[in-house]
Amino acid sequence: MTDQVDIPGTPGQVLALIRAHGDVTRAELVDRTGLARATVGARLDALQRAGLIAPAEMTSTSRGRPPSRFRFRHEGGALLIADSGATGVRLAVTDLAGTVEAQSRLSLDIATGPDEWLDAVMSAFTGMLDELGLSGSAVHGIGLALPGPVDNVAGMVVSPPIMTGWDRYPIRDKLATHFTCPVVVENDANAMAIGEHRLAHPDVSSMLMLKLATGIGAGLIAGGAIFRGADGAAGDIGHIQVVVPEEGTPPQCRCGNQGCIEAYAGGWALVRDLQDAGLEVATVHDAVQLIASGDPTATRLLRRAGRIIGIALSDAVSLLNPEVVVIGGELAAAENHLFAGIRESVYARSLPLATRRLQIVPAAERELAGVRGLVTALCDHLYEPSRVDAQLASAAGVHA
Ligand SMILES: [Zn+2]
């Protein structure tokens, strides 16, 4: 045999083909990789020994013959997914293909600080795994989305405007005291952008994902891939400052500045304004309920929020010329009035060429958009072909 490094279609690449196409036959793999039949057989054996793939057919029809169809062994482990906003976190335990086996939502303020916050999330995960009858060793990876700028290589939050105690906190070291598996950390809006792009708009090369929840953030897809900027801070649209003449003195933002988009139109600002109008609301969830009930003050404030968000969005549209703007997050559940306000500003303020083909649509995965995106990012990492090859090589070394 020649040097393996020069052969296309490593085991990791064969696994990528199987994951992308569902079940695949030996003959299809020979076709797609250009490898010899015997080499494909060796790749399949290695992947099967590692528990990554399984025969896709019942053995009764092929007694005595090696199986001819293979599939990804999605049931071979579990992923832990935590998609956090500023005041709450959605937790999911999924199989290795991202099918949700259990989910819950915790009210947990990110300002609690990383130690307490991560302990609470990990203990909730332990409870969910117990209920599913799974042990910690079944966990193959953890995906975590946080509402601040993230250095996703280091797995750290960097200089967040509001997350006290999180700046450069060693999240992976902390999680390693609970689970020994790879950890992917993403910005919350980036996670949604990755998921919505891959699952709902895979052929779009330029997309803007706007997350409207307690805070406001955006994730950018440019040239078909997530665009992070120089320091992972791209898309921090919520702290763009605007002057809205009819609003008088610009409101104070959580970040210390005045007149940020989120200080007018974020979930927390909406709660503030509803309270000022004498309505009984304590959380963004209450505000969304009030809007759903048709309360005239709440719907008027939401439409105004949409118009102000649209001011910053129209600048982003002029700069980036996205084909699709996807809007998700808790506030997007109240889409009618919000979208009307956003469209009003964007079409009035952007240049016609930038909006000629522009679509403004709700997140296809709704409240699971962040979870789906984290699964996508985590699986891209776990099953990156060179990573799989390295694992198989080290396992073979141990057994030799
Ligand atoms: Zn701000």
C-alpha cells in the first residue's frame, strides 16, 4: 500500500459522505471516492470498529454476506446543548444527529456569573441524562451559546458589554470538571445564523440573522460561511447608537452608552416601557404574552421597536447586501407588528439595489433555531475528517 496521506477518501472523509447522504452502499462509496473496493471495505471496517457507523439493513436478508449499506450511528452517544440568552437558557439533550431526546428551559440570568451559571446548567444536564438513563460517558460533545462576543477558538467570552465575570473565563476547564468531551462555544446570534443558514437557506451566500430577545444581536453569513470579524465581535448590532428625533433624550443602555438600539427596542427596554405605561409585566415572556393578547399599548410599542430596529438594520443591509434577513428570538414570536415596523424602516431607508431581492423572514426553526445551530457547529467540529482520522489512528495505535 502507498502512503495513506496521499490517498483521497480517508476514513474521516468516508464518514462525512455517509453523514451527508444518509445510508450509502459500498458501490456508491467506491463511485464517490474513487477508492478501490478493498480500500472502501477497510475504511468501513475501521469506522464500524470505532462505533461511528452501523449496517443499515437487517441481517436476515444478507445472512453470511458482509452488509452492503451503512449509516451513521446517531444513537452511539449524546450531545448536550445549552442555548442561552441574557435571562434564560434552553437546554437540550440530542442524539449524535441532533434529534432532540429531552429539552427544558431554565430561567437563569447570565449576570449571575460563570461559576454559578455553569454549575446550574451542568446540574440540570445531569438530571436530564439521569431521566434518559444515560451516563456522563455517553456525552460526546457540549455546545454552548452565550449572549456576548465569543472567541470560538479559545472557547471564551471576550470583553462582553454586560456579562460581569465572563471576560476570558476558562469555560472549557470548568466544564471538564463535569464532562470530558469537546466543547464548542458560540455567540448566541451566530449559533442561530449557522443553524438557519444550513437548514433553511443552504444556497444563500449572504445572510443576516437578527436575534431579538432580552438583548439584540446579529449573526452574519458572508460567502456562505459565518463571518466573525477580527475579534469575534462582528454583528453586535444591539449597541449601534441611533438618534430618533421624536423620542427626545436617548435612553440609557445596559452597556453604559446612550441611545443604543437595544435601549429603545430590546426586550428589557420593552418591559421598562410597558411598566412605565402602568402595565404589569416583569419579564420579556410577560411582554410577549401581552402582545399576543392584543393589548394596544404593547402592540404600539412593538411596532415602534420594529421601526427603530429597522434603522440599524437598514444600515447593515446597505453595507452587506444580504439576500435574506432572518429574524428570531423570543420577541420574534410576536411577528406581525414587529415585522411591519422593521420592513417600514428598512425599505424606506435602504438603497433600492440593496433591497431588490431582499427577503425578511422569521426563523424556520423558531425557538429551536439556536439549538439546531449549536448541533450543526458541534458536529462540524466532532466529525471534521482530519479529527476523525486522528482518533482512528490513535485507537489503532492502542490496539496494535
Ligand atoms: Zn448599549
